[in-house]
Amino acid sequence: MNEEGKTLEQDTLRALVNRNDSEAQRTLFEAYYRRTYAAVYNILRRREAAEDITQDAFIRAFRNLDHLQDGAKFGAWLVVIASNLARNYLKREKRIYLTDDLPSSQGNPDGSDTEEEAIRSLETERVREAIRALPPEQYQVIVLQYYYDLKMEEIAAMLKIRPGTVKSKLFRARRRLADLLELDEEAVCLTDEGGDREQWPKEES
Amino acid sequence: MAERRKLKLTEDLIREALKVEFESIEIPPADRIWRRIESQLAKPGTSGRERTFFWSRAAAVAAVCLVVVAIGGLGIWWIMQPGMSVADSVVPAESEESVGIMEASDEDWQSFEAPENEIADDSTAVSPFGEPDPDPPFWPPELKPGLVLQEAIILTTAGEPYYKGAIYCRGDICLIWARSEEAGELIDRFIDHLGGHIVFPPCEREKANGMVQFTIDGRPALAWQEDGFNQVLVGISGSPSLEELIEIKEKEAR
């Protein structure tokens, strides 16, 4: 999340809290609709239901703004509300409808990607598909950790679970991603640089 | 083309994938959705906990009602036929159940916080790396000058062996010293399980001088065996050096 985004959230939230400001609510709605909808859609895979849930999440968020302690976390808080609603919906429905993927802009339309960029883009797409295939509870923690950059304790507080549980969900999510991507164990080593790693030694006999 | 390069699941790649996922979506916030939100918010005295109204569900319920009424009507007609008694007829159980879905169940609704079934919040869980150990073994109060014992913990993950450990800190540098509780576990397996407990997979393993050096989340770690029991020193914050871990191991962990 960039600094501009944070300023927008804090100013807009202040306006909302001070008075029931419809314009401020609309600004937040427009700023956060896409990513909230995307998170819900990834859990439900149903456009209409995702729309209903996203709408409901905004209503609940606006009505419960006083529960939000840090305005800079509005996006993460909203996505927790939305994804929890989506999970509850799934539990009730106990079935998943597969639909077409959402329209999204991918790659470079003018075809000016270098080979390196094209490879990276394909890798990103593979990881993106694997993330979509995660179970909802693992998807939730991956999004909070890697998109919203929340600390483990912050995720735990938002999801009302223990930090140790967040830890194990994250670990399982990464393992699941590696499985989905059919990576070997060595490739699961997470680093910021993603540099080459040595092979893991075989088990001692 | 992409197959030529082996994919590495890096944190950057996950971040990039999520950024594309959330920021490239071409679903603009529709006016009609905003109007619905606005009208809901304008309603006075409504709590934030009512259920979402799904038109598709309402249509399904209406269809079920029609079927139930039709079946019920047919049943009554059947009973009223000459030669039939009430005792001869059985109301299908399915009909009763079907009527049941007309009733809104409070169990369906959970609060927007959606508390996890399996976990209750536990404010006593101080460390994200484990649970406080109620019955700790002896841990030296200080490993090196300034590197002071903070708390004894149990590193545990469901279904895996647990280890007892202690957190030592000096300023922002913290490390865990942990030991296996049972002898005989392969040291590589021990390191794998430890990675599970600490979330980050162990990387860059290198065996030298009876020790396994590796990294967890880019920080140095050191594992060794003593009398069949595995032990590990692993940095968890700040930047303890591998040399410092070796020095601690040589001095304290005999």
C-alpha cells in the first residue's frame, strides 16, 4: 500500500467518523471496490454472489467504522469482513459454482515485453492461479500478509485467532502453493531476492 | 520459454501476483451497487448484522414452496378419494423438511468477525513462535553478556513433534535455543519440523564439523546432535551472526 493510499484512507475515514459523510463513503467505495470484489470472487467464483457479498461488506464496514482502530488498515479490515462473509456464504451453500475468469488486463498489450519480463509475467500468472486455488482460510492470511503487509500479530488480531495459528496457516498456505505449482522443497525457500539456493541435502540414513 | 527457468516461489513473486490480481481487475464499481449501499445505510435503526438478501435464494425458496403446496394439495386430494382413510396416507418427510427451509436460522448467520471454530483468542500466547512452557527445563539465564533469557516456550504445530525452547534477546537481536524432547529424530527431519514451527522453510543447509548450518527467513541457524537429542540455535530478529551462534554453541550448549 503506498503513502498516497494511506493518506486517502486516513483523511476520508476522519471525515466519515466526524460526520456521516456520503461523499467520503463513496470515495472509499470507489477506491476499494475492485480489490474487495476480487478477493470475494476468488473465494466464491460466482459473480453475482461476489457482488452481493462485496456490497454487504461495505455496508457492514461503514456501519462499524468505530471498531476500526487504525485508519491505515481500512483496506485490510474491509477484506477481512468481505472474505469472512464469503466464507460464511460458502459454508451455508456448501457448493462452488465455477464461472469464467474475471476480465483483467494482463501482459503488455503493445508486445514490447523483453524476454525476461515475459518470463516473469508467466511466472506471476502461475503463482496467481495457485493463490486462487488456495482454501479460503489460507487465501485470507496470504492476502493479509503479502498484499496488505500486515504483521503476524495484526493478522491474528483482525482474524481473532492466535498468532501461532496465523503462523501455521501461513506455513500451510506456502506449502500448498508449492504443491500447486509442483515445486520441489528447495524452491519453497522464501527470500526477498529469490536468489539461487543450494539443494537440500538428502536425509541421513 | 518459461519452462526453461525453474520457478522460485519468492515473497516478491507472491506480492506481484496479488498486486496483479487485485489491481488489474476490470470490474468498475457500479453506480447501482453504490446506490444500494447508500439506501441501506440511509435506513435508520438497522444493525450491521442482518443477512444479505439474495434474490436467487428467494426465488429458489419460492419454487420449493410451490412444490410443497402442490404435493400437499395432491395428498389432500388423495385422502379425500372414496375408500381412503387418513391412516392410509403418510405425509412425506421431505415435505416437512422442505417447509423448514422457509425459516431463517440464526445459526446460519455468524458475526462479520467470523471467529474460527478451532481457535479461541489467547492473550497469554506471547510469542508467535510458540506457546509459553508451563514446565520448562533448565535454561541458563544468560547465554552471553547481554543475551538474556526472555521466556521458555514450546514450539508446536499440530501433528508434528514438539520441541522445548527458550527465547534470548539482546536489544533487538533475539534467538531461540530449542531441543528435541525425544532422542533419535533425524537431524534433517528435526530442521524440517522446526521450519514448520517457525513458519519459514529452512534453506541453504550445509553440513560441517558435526553441525548443520542453515538459514530461516534469511537469518542464520545452527543445529547439532548431542546424545541423540537435536538442538538448534536460530536467530528470529535482528542480525545475530553465524559466528555468534557457533560461539554460543561451543560455550553453552555442551
